[in-house]
Amino acid sequence: MKTYDYRNLPVSKPIMLAKDILDNLPNDSLVEFIVNCGVSEENIVAYAYSKGFFVKKEEKNESVHLTILKYTEKSI
């Protein structure tokens, strides 16, 4: 699983970076994004859900860790 740390970036930057990663994520893959901005978190989660991905959210040390799974029918 690859982790991307998007803490302390301008509000619009994390979603722009995450979209590119999520659009190119292979099936049955996990990726983690770390953010510390509520708007960035909401944008990434909404985009992942719009693509049909599974999202797990964990709060750790003033940051949010978003683990996103792109799955196929075989993986569930």
C-alpha cells in the first residue's frame, strides 16, 4: 500500500493529486492519504465514493488517514 501525505497543502491541492492517483489505481489495490484539512478529507472521500471505492477513515494525531480500496467482485 502506498501512502501519500497531503498535510498542510493548500485546500484544493490534495483532491487534484488524489484524483489522478485514484483514476489510475489498479483493481484490488489499497492507497492511503493523510490529510489535516476537513475540506480536503470530504473532497477525497466524496470522489472515492463516486468511483465506487471502499473508504476507511481513521483519526490519528490531528490528522485523518483515509485508506481507500479499489475492489472488484472477486475481492469482496
